[in-house]
Amino acid sequence: MKLSQKLEQGVPLRVLFLNDLGFQFGAGIATLRQVQSFLLRGDCVMGLCSHLPLLEEDHGLNQPCIGGEWLGFHALPGLGRKRVCSDAQAANRLALAAAGARPDVIIAGNIHNARWPVSFLESLRDFGGQVIAYMHDCHFATGRCAYAGPCKLYQTGCNETCPTANHYPALAPELIHDAWLARRRVFGKGGIPLAVNSQWTKQFALAALPEARASVIHYGIDTEIFSPGDRAEARRRLGIPEDRVVILAGAVDLKDARKGGVHLQSLFARLGQQAQGFLLGANPGGIAGAQPLGVVSSQRKLRLIYRAADIFVNTSLDEAFGQMMLEAAACGLPIVAFNVGGVTDISRHNVNALLVPAGDAEQLAKATESFVRDAAARERFGNEGRQIAVNEFSLARQAENWTRYLREVAKS
């Protein structure tokens, strides 16, 4: 039965997710939440990746109340970064593994760590099933980088002059132009459609790939897990002082210059005793004045941390969306952030957030201090953010968005 017929008749789909690191890190967490939405639809879902953590967390995806079935992520370590076979051989092996799942839909996300070229997606398409590339960042639209920063080569032709060729995800300079050309072939006119996480990512994709088909499917979140709660109880359980204004900030890797850790350093130094700071994420070294909480993978532990906080601050200087801001909004926290990238899709100025010019540490501090001084504003902005999350970013809404998108793709 064709995909369009299954969608029309409400027949459960077989959906295959493909990425590099399973449910790890930001894009992996977004993938987990996409899987949750397909399970809500009643679909049978499976994943293929190049590497899994040694101890994979039980995310509770298979529950009696959910109609779909999660078959797990399956690793293909022989096709990871240390593979010895050629790109063509690896593409064929990957396609064979994917075909074994008999998918109606294949959704390919981050492939940075595996170093799979985008040409792999053509091999997947040849084995049947509707292939969709999901842009968690800009990697599918450039020659190699996940974020282009001030560089505009992606519009005219990434090449050996790439200013960040040795940055993650690195690629030998002499290979960059061919990789850029491959993206124009794979995603150009009549090519594999792109789904993207924000309006900004869509604009970037179309600036780089004018003939691409790109549609926004926002990330979703479980708004029952991520929800407001008893702040005093959360602080008691975490050992956080109850009489302080608590500012939460973080990133997967706080030493990544793109995440703006230097601005957190200056912010907490300025606030001093006005507030208590806490940091989520790896490598918090050098950010004085805030207590590190490390990398937290448990969604319920994260909820407890958000519930204990009063304000969430995001200092990313490049951001395609910003899932931590979605988590904060769902938990009823007001947000302070730099106005960059796709931040505005969830963080809306003077509604649930105060947005300031990128890199303006003075304005960031002033906006944060205004929330520190005004409890009523914190509550008002936090309530607005909660409503935005529930109305526009729930798992059910994400499932509806995917259903609508798949119907459109199946007709084309």
C-alpha cells in the first residue's frame, strides 16, 4: 500500500529514524521527542545509528497507553567514523540495513559524528520508502559546517578556503566543494525533501538551496513531564536555597564558543549576591559564580531543576531553535536570550522572553536583573511561555504537524 493511501486510511506506518548517536545530545533528544509523537500516532518506529552509549537509558517509550511500538535504536559500528570501507560500500550497507526495517518513511537527522556524506540518502531512496532529511542545524545546506557564522560561502560555493575546515565536523579542504555540490544534487529540484526545526533554519536552507523543498516541523515536548510544579519542594529535594532568586542556564557543551559561555561568566560576576546561578551541561570550567549541575539525561530530573529555578538565560550566539528554552517555557520560566537564529520561534520578545542583541552582555544583564527585581513579571512571562508550549509545541501538535507534512510529501 502506498504511503498516501496509508495516511488517508489511518494505517500505522513503519518509520525509521537514522542518525549518528541515537538519543544523545541536543539533536538526539529532539529525535526522542519525534519518536514519541510517531508512537502517539500509533506507528511502528525503529532507529539506526552509528554509535550507542554503553548504557542506554530506558526512556519508557513502550507503554500500554500508547498505540505505537518502539523497536529501539540499532547501532552500525562498522559504519562509524573509523570505518574502512568506501563511501559507496558504506552507503550500500546502510541502505540494506534500512531496507530490512521495511520502512514507509525514513527520517535522517544529524550525521555529523558518523561522517556519512549526504549521498547516503540517495542510496536509501533507491531501496524504497519516503526519505526525509531533518535539519537540526545547517549541516545539510553547507559544505560541511553545522553553523556558518559570518561566512557566506554556502550561498556561492563552499570550497577549500573554508575558514573552519578543521572545526567539528571537520572535512579535508579539498573535499568541501564536492560535498557542497552533492547537497545541491541531493536536495535540489525533485530531490529529497527537507524538514526543518525553525523559520530561521528554513530561511537558511532556501538561501543555500533555492530549489529545495523545505518545511518547518517544530520540535515537540511532553508538556505533562515538563510542567510547572512546587518550587519549594523542588529546591528542598535539590538542596537549593529557598530564599534566593535562582537563574538557570546551560548548554550541551559550555566551552563551545558558539554557546556564549563567556557571557555567562560576566553575567554571574555582575549579579553577585542578587541571585544564585546554576549551570546545566558539560565543561562549565571558568564560569564562576554559578553551581554546575553537569549533564542530566533524565527528563524527570531536568523537570525538577527547571521547577527549582526562577529565570532561564540562554547565551547562544548561533542557535537553530533552542530546546532548553522550550523546556524552560513548558515549565513556566521566563527567558532571557540573545536574539539569534531560531530563538524567536519559542522565545517571543515581551511575551514570554526578553531578547537582546547578539553578544550584548550589558543588555543581557539588564534584562536578567529586571526579572530578578520583578516577581510579578516573572510569573506573567512564565505563564505565557507555558501556554505557548502547550498550544504549539506539545507532542500531540508535533504528531499533527508530521501527519500534515507527510500527506503533502506523499502527493508530490
